[in-house]
Amino acid sequence: MGLFSRHPAPRRAIEAVAETVQTPPKSLWADGFGRLAVRAVQIIIVVALIAGVIWGIQQVTLVIIPLILALIFASAFGPVTMWMRRKGVPAVIATLLTLLAVVVVLAGLGWLVVNAVINQWDTLSTQAVEGFQKAQDWYHTLPFAISPEQVDQAVQGITDFVTSAQFGTGALAGVSAVASFVTGFVLMVVILFFFLKDGPRMWEFVLRPFHGSDYDRARRIGDKTVTVLGSYVRGTASVAAVDAIGIGVGLAVLQVPLALPLAVLVFLLAFIPIVGAVTAGILAALVALVTNGWVIALVVVGIVVVVNQLEGNFLQPVLMGRSMKLHSFVVLVVLAGGTAIGGILGTLLAVPLTAVVWGIITVWNGPDKPAEWARRKKRKDPVPLAGGES
């Protein structure tokens, strides 16, 4: 008997022992509602942290924005500097030559735009007056009209605003904004110089605290960030140049005034995906409508549509690669969010920064191994995609 007895214990004794063991109380967080509450608290904490980071960035935009822009430009022009250094050019000379080339290109574009506007200003102003008179004649044919008293009131309201203290305050704010822009531009140039000259050494210094797999992951993140930003800027610039040349040649053939400034505007707005191309097309069509009539304006719209279709279906996949392809829905959402948070700069930076985040996710666990949650799942019955793909 006892512990080593061959006879099992009586059933009644086992039941008595089981009754003495108390079942632990059920936790309030163990059911589905409790898990939902825990997840909600976690989401609130993450959102609060993100909001705090965004607020902190907004307080030091004079430093953060030049730093981000310098990183983007360094990623785009870094290969040129490295190529010259491999050819034996000293680091300082290679960096200065790269910066000088960028400044010359930007100054050249600015000079072309200003020169074209000055040369065509008389013609444009005359045609604009004629277009305004035509608009007035068309306005008198409408079933409703605005009285001269209402026009005088509007003019008087504008005059009062211009001579008010509020307008003076706005002018001072504009002067402050110009000063901040100049300061940020100088700071960006200085940071860009050091990024181009000592970028790899600076990154190695940042990676010193990491070891083992963490070091490898940090290296992958840095390399992917530079690759994505460089590919985005160079690819977008190539696509924008083709758009500007195509639309600019069409405007010149149709003898639309300010063809060159409009082409430069097309190039700049092309860096805003989807929205930029539409805006540039509308502006070009409006200029053609005012100066050349509605027939030429419709032809301009047709040229813009053809160029945009060529860009979307051929140029972007070839020049930017499929790895840079973000869904149009994602692009629109991040553009709206970037505009709400950072204005024009937020609009320009939203898409490349989103592309960087996605690129980091794709190399999180290895060169070709995305993060676990971001991997494509294999399904027994795959959902068919558009075009019959699965």
C-alpha cells in the first residue's frame, strides 16, 4: 500500500482530493472584450507617441527639413561624387564639383524662366486683356448679373484689407518666412556638403552601438534608405523631364505663350504624384484658353493626357522599377496626410518617405526577407486579381 501500492486509490478518495483544489478565478482580461481593451490601450499609446514625434518635429522644422532634404539630395547625387572619387578626384573637390553642378542647373532653369517671362510679358498681358474682355462679353449673356455697386464694394473691401494692420502683420510674417527659407537653404547646403563628403564615415559612426544581427539589420536599413531615395529622385526627375519636354514642345508648336516657364512648372509639379500632373495640365490649358482660344486649349488637354498616359504605363515602370511602385490609393492617402501635417513640403516628402518605410519593411529580416507580418501569404484558394492574375 501507500505510494508504491499496486492497487489504485479508491475513486471516492480521488474525488475528495479534487474537491479541495479550488479553480483559479477567471481573469477580467482573458475574454475577447478584455483582449480588445488591451489592444485599444496599446493603439492609443502608439498613436500618442507618433503624435508626440510629429509635434516635436514641427517645433524644429528649421533643422529637420533641411536635414531630410539634404539626405534626399545626397542619395540622388552621391553616385556622381563616388564616381569622381574612384577616378582619383580628391573628396573635397568632388563634393564641390557636385554642388556646383547642382547650383548651375538650378540657376540655369531659373534664368530661362525669368528671361522667357520678361520677353513674352507684353504679348501675354495684351492677350490676357483680350481674354478678360471676352470673358466680360460672355458674362453679359448670362441670365444673372452682378451690379456695379457689388463690384465697388468688393474693390473697397480689397483696398481696406491692403491698408489694414492685418495686411501689415501678414507682410511681416512673409518677411520672416523668407528669412527662415534662406536660413534653411544655407543649412541644407552645408549638411549636403558633409553628407556627400563624409556620408559613409558618418553612418559607420552611427552604427557603432550595434552588434551582430542588429548591426546587419541597421546596415540593410541604411543601404535601402539611400537606394530608395536615390532611385525615387532620379526616376522622378527623368519622368518629369520627359513630361516637361513633351508638353513644352506641344505648347511651343501651338504657339502658346510662356511655353518654357510652363514646361519648367510641369517638371517641378511632376514630383507630386498624381496631383502634380493634373495641376500642371490645368494651368497649361488655362493659359492656352485665355491667350489662344478654346480649340487650342482642348488640343493642350489632349497633349497632357497623352503624355501622362505614356508616363504612367511606360516610363514609371521602366525608370523607377516595380520596387518603387506604391498603390495609387496609398499615394493619395499619404499625400493628403503629408499636406495636412507639413503643407507643401509635406506634400513633396510624403511619398518618398513612405517608399522608404516600405523599403525598410521589405529588408527587415534579410536582404530578400520582409518582416513576418508583411510577407505574402500562401492561400489554398487564392483570390483572383484584376486581369485574371492570382
